[in-house]
Amino acid sequence: MPEPVNTSEDAGHILVVDDDDRIRTLIKKYLSENGYRTSVAQGAAEARRVMGTIDFDLLIVDVMMPGESGFEFTKSVRSASNVPIILLTARGLPEDRIEGLERGADDYLSKPFEPRELLLRINALLRRARPVALNRQELTFGECTFSVGRGELRRGGELVKLTAGEASLLKALAQKPGEAISRQALAQQTDTAMERSVDVQVTRLRKKIEEDPRAPIYLQTVRGVGYALMAD
């Protein structure tokens, strides 16, 4: 028997959005047994109604749903919230994963999957999304200030919404400001499966940090190596 995955006493509240009754039931049962409060929704419309009354710590969203797809729902949610999102799909093509990340998802899991792997990915995302009280370092670059401990970015004093993946990448770069970090190392530090996914996250971050994302000053590409965050 595999060892149980440790979760905190206040593990969090998760919403599972999937039109498959069997999948919803299995995921809810497994997560509940591992300490998570879990709610379910049959589709995007029902999920919005539930989210209107409850704040969730993480969403698990099926891609291939009738009506509004998981991709469309993720993009809509991300425009107003930085809640971590894991996409589930029966299609495991790299193009689908990239599209999911571009729409704002933080992680992507292909069906069929091991419930234990899903649980480990949830734990990792929630650890990155929650504040780290002991690390209060702040970096300033241009109009932006990034709190490494809180994973919080402000531009011109205004809070900038980051996905868990974006915050994780910015934290990794902020640990060594001014130094080039390889795409492979960034992928490992942020639990990203592919280096291409790092490129997607960098592109999204530049839109939030740079005056001109096409000519970045602070989040720079270091040719032949990877990326560097140039702090003031």
C-alpha cells in the first residue's frame, strides 16, 4: 500500500468541474478522504453559480465539456481571479497543454490519471499559492515591486493578479536577481513538465511587468541560457 500524502489541517476547499458523474464522484471521494473540502459542478454555468457564493482554493476543470469548454471557462475565470486551476483532459497532446497554459491554467493532467498524482499536484500548487511567512524579501524593478514571501506583485502600487504558475516562476527568478537561470532549471523549480511551458509563463509575465513586452527590460532572455530578472 502506498504511503498517504500529507495534507495540512486546513487543507482547503476545491471545486471539481466535470460533466462525467463518475469522475466527479471519484475525485470528490478521494480528496475528501485526504482532508480536502470538495464541491462539484456539472459544467461552467453551475460552477459560476457555486463560485458566486463560495471562495475556493483550487479548481479542477475538465476540458471537454458540452457547451462552454474547460479552456473557455479557464480564460473567463482567470480574467477575474488568480485561483489555481488544474485542467483534466482525455487528450494529452502537447498543443492542448500549451493552449491550457495560455488560457491561464496552472497545471494539466491527462486522463486516465492516478488519484495520488492529482493529489500531489494539488498539494504542490497550494503550497506555492500560499504565503511563506519567513521570507519577506522584496524586489523592485521599474514600476513593479515583488514580495517574494507573499508571491505578490504590485505595479504602480496596484496589485497585479498572478496565476500560481506565474508567481512560482517569478519567485524562482527573484531568488537570483540579475543572474541567468536555464529554462530546464526553471521548469524543475516550478514543477513545470516542459521547458516550452516556461516560455509561455514568461510571455504572460512580460505583459504584466514590461512597458513594452516585445522589448523587455526587466524579464530578459539570455541567449543560449534562459531568463534573468533584472531588479533595480
